[in-house]
Amino acid sequence: MKRRARATMLLPLGWALLAALLPAGAGAQSYPERPIRFVVPFAPGGGNDLIARLVGGKLAEIWNQQIVVDNRGGAGGNIGAEIAARANPDGYTIFLFNSANAIAPSLYKNLSYAPLRDFDPVILVATAPFAVVVHPSTPAKSIRDLIALAKSKPKGLTYASGGNGSATHLSALLFAQMAGIDMVHVPYKGAGPALIDLIAGQVTLYFSSIPPALPHVKAGRVRVLGITSKDRFPLLSEYPTLAESGVAGYQSESSYGIAAPDRTPAAIVRKLNDGFAQALKDATVRSRLEGQGAIVVGGSAEDFRRYMKAEIALWAKVVKASGARVD
């Protein structure tokens, strides 16, 4: 009787140990069982928001589960990142990781999150190059001409940006460093005002996102000198890259990826990667992303981790050399 009683008493402990071993796999099989919050660190209506709603909407359709975009703008993308980094790592909060989050560790002294420590990369959705555009009155007709002009007039050329420490600012800084030129930075409160002043002739050049620049290129209000991607961009394939134009190795782009809070179960990260990869294969999704000036990427979670490391290291060098700070 005593032996049977002891065996009976051990059963609950055995079930408890078994349950402790099962959650990761069992949870991943049934995931997702409820709506997923998709934190976007910028306001509604911008490029980040549009991309999140496009790929998130497609994944919701594939999984037949609601994905709710939660716009948490402010502090250059850091407020949304902090919220997502502190979320429960159960797969029910995901984050749109972008270029601003790769730049932030170099710009902010007291950042409350570290991208590679506090996030598990899921997938790199897309990258988006910039077009180097100038006012038509600028004598330079190519990137080589622009470099020669800048060297003949140290600090004589001005370049607009969407704000101090923004991707447009640091992309121009990287170009200046690699080309060995010195230009004057004119920061604006966003990309719109920067492009407006370029069209008005108030500044010499601007590293612009492609979609807002395209109508002005076609109307002759600005002139494209080059593209910042590694390869030529399909929508503007007639224009050379900066690397082709004498700045060997130059590459700069905005990027958009999916990340989850650190310690999200690996099986759930894989399921998210598989789901978003499937969404990126959809012809409508690809077409709309390309219409936003983006190049669809995809790949594994480890591919995205390597990309994040490279971007963080690149912008750290640019920021250090320039002395740019936000706080």
C-alpha cells in the first residue's frame, strides 16, 4: 500500500515536469491563437506604417488571425522600440525594426534598449535606396561632377536632410567622408520640408527617398545624379549607383525588418519568419513595396541578424567620425 501511495503521489510531479518540457513546441504549434500587436515606431501614414500594414495585412490573411498595427511614434523611433523591447516575449508583440533603430545606439548616450541585445531578428522585409537629387541650376551633371564641384568650393555646397541623425543626414555624411569633400548640413523637420526647399533652390542637394522625388524628377524640378543602392534601382535604372560613379563601395539605404522581443521562443521566431516570407512572395505585396521605392529582401532570421550588425557598425563609424549627437 505504501509503495502504491508513493507512486500515486509522484504522478503530479511527473506531469509538471512533462508540462515544463512541452510549452515551447506545443505553443508554437498552436501559435497564433489570438491577435498579434505589431508596434510601428512612427506615426500613421508614413512609409514605415504603410509597409507594416501591407505585410502585416497579408500575414493576417495567410494565418486567418488579426494583426493590429500599434503606432508609437516619437524620439526618432526609440519610443516604439522601447515599448516593444519590454513586451512579453511570447510572439504576440512584434516590431518594425528600421534604419533609425540601427543608427540610434550611436546617436543617443542613454538609450534604454540595445537592438542586438533586446530583440530577436525575424526577417528583413525590404531595403529602400536614396536618390541624390540636386536643383536644376546646379552645374553638376553627375556624381563625379558634384565631387569636383565640392572640392573646388570647400563648404560651398549645402545638403538638406530630414533631421539631425536621420538616415538622409548620415547617408550624405557617409558620401562626404568617402568622397573626401566637405559640405554644409541643413537639417529640416522631416523629408517633406527638405524636398520643398531643394525645389526652391535653397539648398544644393538632398539624399531623397525615391517615391516623393519621382514626380519632381519627371517634371524637371530636380535632377537625379545617382542612386545609393549596391545595384541600379529598377524604377530609375538609367541612373548609376554612387559606387559606379567613383565612390567605390558606397551603399546606403533605409531598411525595414521584423523583430520580436528578446527570448521569444525560437520555434515562434521560425514560424513568424516562414509566415512573412510567404507574404513577401505575393505578387501584389511585392508590386506595392516596389511602388514605395523598396527592394524586397526576405531571407532567414540569421541573415537579418548579420544585416543588423553590419548596419549598426557602419553608422557607428559615420557618427563617430562626424561627431553627430542628438542628446
